[in-house]
Amino acid sequence: MDTPFDLDKKFFLDISRHGNALQLLPSFLRKIEAQDFSTWRDKLFSGEVVNNTENRPALHVQIRAPESRKSYDPLKKFSDKIRQEKKYTDIVNIGIGGSDLGPAMIYKALEPQRDGPRSHYVSNLDASHIQQTLAALNHETTFFLIASKTFTTMETLENAKRALAWQPDKSHYAALTANKDEAQRFGIGAENIFSFPEGIGGRYSVWSSIGLSLCISFGSEVFSNLLDGAHGMDRHFAEAPLEENMPVLAAMLGQYHLLHGRQAHAVLPYAENLGRLPAYLQQLIMESNGKKKTREGVALKSSPCAIIFGEAGTNAQHSFMQFIHESPATVPVDFIGIISPRQNGLMANMLAQAQALESNGRPSSIILLQELNAFCLGMLLAFYEHRTFTEAVFCSINPFDQPGVEMGKKIAKELSPALEKQGDLTEPHKNLDSLLKILDN
């Protein structure tokens, strides 16, 4: 298993630098087969329930399949209209989490190819985020996309209200949501509401209408290429034997390292335009698999996923790479490079880091994309999605819910009115009373 794998000469994976883990991969593959992996994978692809907590399927694979592409027709029609009219120079996508990280990351990755309006991404509840974004824009040539699956997300609605104070004309707004009723109550016209199914989780939602900003900025053909690349990786994941299946092999290496106490994993894209990829993967992997119980409610003895961090190379070489090279803590690394147009100095640095780590007995994988275009990027994102799903099956967890995040949202909604009233809080938040008194003063 030390030969690089490739998919259609577009996506390459080299796992040869993982030392003893390679000899143990066959035993990990046998173990995941015993976990009914094929059955779970079939459920994912057929649209059966895989999210047992919410009794839902996970439909991100289905919607990007060619036979489902008619669902994108409203997005294509709307984005083509905006691009052709040339009324708007700027798009502001207001969202958070998957409604922000996915499109913002892809926009940065493909920005040199943009031929339509500029897109801007506002997510932080801190008012300075939207204020600084809008300060550089024109009221009449700015269009807003309010992106929220539930259309009840605090950060998104607060920023949407701030946008309305700046541009009150609601003809400048569209909603991207699974909750049409809430969007209409907010005042968005039905013709400007682009829905997607409840079975599309937030961190997988860039494949849905949440990707509208990308359609507008780059054109619907580029967005279709993104879907095509993801679908190519989908077919590989569904059809390749496990011993040649790139997401499966990467997942099993990840589990090997976790079982050996390697709790962190670095992702280092040697391309400045992929600088947001580590943040995107933090949500994809850590929100999906950062769980304490199995699907059946049994407490896990160890973490089923690693702590993901990273930065674009070569900047990473001047920050945390020394730690990865020589710290007693072993940190596996994914190096991601672009073949064409090749920057020899950049590629030399990436390969040198991988070689130096190997000489110190440190594990790393190398992923190469033929180009940094929409098709190859779609392959890369789907690769990590399927790797995440495979690790979840291996650990018998549900990767499609986020109970800890939901608990935090619930508590925030309880705290906000109390902060506004500047009064005491009731159980279970009495331990915050002293902090509130400081805030009151």
C-alpha cells in the first residue's frame, strides 16, 4: 500500500510515509468490514436514515448526483439573472457555521477565476464584522443572502437586522433555508426564498442553495464543476475496493494514530488560496465526530476524532512546524499541493517537510490536486467528507448531529434576555451572577 493512488489523474493520495501503520491497515479494514461499513455506506447513498438522533437521512451525496441536478435550476436561473443584469457589484452572504465556512472557503480558493459580483461573508455576532464589511459597499449595488437552515440562528438574524438598517429595501434580499415559513415571516418574498431539504446538515450545506453566492460570483457552470468533482469522489468511495479506497484508507490511518494516542492532526495546504480549508475541516470533522457516546448511547473510552488545525504553507513552517518535527507528541500531517501551474519553490518546500518528518519517524500523507479548480476542489471536499463518515462508522457514532452545539445555543437564548434586563439569572446559571454584576457596573 505504499504506491500513490490517483483518481482520473485529478486527485492523488500518497500514504507511504506512515511507518508501521501500513502493515496494520489490513487488520483495520477487516475491523471496519465487521462494523457493517458497506451497509452504512449504502444507507448514505440511498437516502436512508443515518442520523438516528434526528431520524433523518444525510442527503448531501444525493443532491449533487447528476440525476438530481434539476433541483439546482432555480439557483441557476436566479444567479444567471443577477449576472446578466449587472445591477449588483457585491453579494453579502450572512450566515455562520456551514452557512459561512463552506462558501467562504470555496470563494477564496477560486477567487482568481471570479467573473461576476464580489462575494463577502459575514458571520460573527460582533457588530464590527458586518459594519466593516458594509462600510466599503454601495447601498444600491449590494445584494444580501441570508443563509440559515432553520432561519432562527441568533448570529445570522442579528446580522440580517443590521443589514436591514443599512439597506431596508427587501428586494435586495434572498433567503437560503430549509424553513420557508420563517423566511417569509422575516419579510423575504417567496420568489427570493431558495430552500433545501432538512436532510442537508449545515456542514454539508455548501452543496445546496447555500452555495448561491458561488453561483453568482463564478457562474452556474463553475458550481456544476464543483458538484461533478464531488460526485467523482462519491463514485470512487462507493465502488472502489476498501484496500484501494482513498477516503477509507485515510480514515483507517487516522484511527490507527488515535489509538496510539496521537490526538492532533495538521492539515497544511501549500496554496494560499486554500488558507480557509483547515477552518472548514475543523467544523466538518470535529463537529461531526467530536462525540462522547456511540449511536446506541454507550460512553466512548477515547476520542473518535483528532483535533484539527493548520495553516497554509509555507507560513506554517515559520509557526508550529518545529513542534511537529521534534515534540514528543506525534502529530500526523496532511500536505496538500497543486500540480499545475506548479510553483517549484512551493512544491520543494512541501516535499522537503514531508521528507524531513519521515526521517524523524513522523507520519504524513501527501494529497495532490491536478489544478486548483472547481472540479478538483469538489473532489478534495468529498474526500474529507467520506473520510469523516468512515471514521464515524468505525467508532459507531452518529456524525450528523451536534448535541453540544445545540445545548450552547439553548443556554445563549436563555442568557440574552437576562443580560438585557441586567437582572439575576435562574437555575442552572446562578454561577454567572457575579459576572453579570460586573457587567452591570
